[in-house]
Amino acid sequence: MYAILSKEINSFFSTLTGYIAAIVFLLVNGLLMWVFPGELNVLDSGYSTIDTLFIIAPWVFLFLVPAVTMKTFAEEKRTGTIELLLTRPISDTQLVLGKYFASVVLVLIILIPSLIFFYSVSQLGSPKGNIDFGATWGSFIGLFLLASVYAAVGIFVSSLTDNQIVSFILSMAIAFFLYSGFQAIANIAPLSGKAISIVNMGIEAHYKSISRGVIDTRDVAYFIGVSALFLIGTKAKLQSRKW
């Protein structure tokens, strides 16, 4: 599994994929937080908070994470290297987890530079350091878990096709539905009595819960469970070649 993990990470940074993903993430959030005027601008808000990052980042990751994962299996299928890979002395589980953890590591690498935003805002507080550390770190953890689910979705979809564009679009659509689709369904009048249960099936409710600064095991279990579901689906797709 380590060999697959290392190979995938090297492939991210041997091309522009990893660098572009990190730059786009930081640039979009940086512009909205510091440059573009409005209620999302830190300087205009008058409060030492980086809520803008945690409001915008899930939507930015909707594009970035599928862009990173779209070639994990699709490219292997297109070039025919998937057959060679499947003959190596590694299990399907190791192959799937190797590619998944490589994507998760890339997400973590993208998130680490955003700590600059946290430090900058904390220094602007009065007094310095006047920022809600609990909620901030909870939001970072929630954002990482959210992106990890997106990565699992992207890898699953990539295993279904040999077309990277199809993988990208379908991954983005599924991730979007998981994030806000259940909220939309809950707003349908006939389902209003079950609204809370339906909303809790989506990512957004659990992400917002963690962002309050309290790490609830139910929220963590949700993210791990959804990721595991898509990874199991990916393994099943790989094993279908034997059926």
C-alpha cells in the first residue's frame, strides 16, 4: 500500500495538479477574505474570525477534490496500466486505500498553508490572539473530514469510467448532493415532519456541528462511515472483474 501511496503523491507533484489545487484554494479564499469587499471580507466584518474560509472552502473543494481524484483509476483504465497494477502482489483493499490516502494527504497539504489565515486574523484581534480557538480548530477538522469524503466519492466514480471528464463531473455532482441535497429535500413540504432526520443524512449538518468546536463522535463516525461506504463500493467495482 505504501508503494501505491508514494506513487500517487509523486504523480500529484510531478505534474501541476497538486500545485494548482493548492494555489487555487489559497487564492480563492484569500481574495474573498482580504481583497473583495463585502460581508465575507475579514477587514470589513470587524471581527477576528476566519469563518469566511470555512464557508467558502466546502464549495471550493467541490471542484478541487474531484479534479485531483478524477484520474486515480480512470487514467489507469484509459492507458491500460490498470491490468498491470492488478497483477501486482497487493490486494484490492491496499490498492484502493493507497490511492485514497494519497488524495487525503494532498488535501492535508492544501489545508496546512491556510493556517496563515488563522495566524493573520489572530494577530489582528484586540487583544492579539483574541479568536475562538475551539471553533476554529473544530472547523479545520471538519473541513478535512469533509474533503476526505469528497476524495472517497471521487475515487469511487473514477473506478467506474475511463473518462476523466466524466469522472470529474459525476464526482462533483454526487459530492454536491451529499453536501446540500438532503437540506433541499428536507425543505419539501410533505417531508417537513422528518426534516431533521433527512438533514442529518447530509454532510452540511455534521460539518456545521463540528465547526462549533465540539468534536461529537457521531459526526466523526458519520464522515468515516460515508467514506468507508464509497471505498467499499470502489473495491467491489475492482473485484467485479472476477465475476
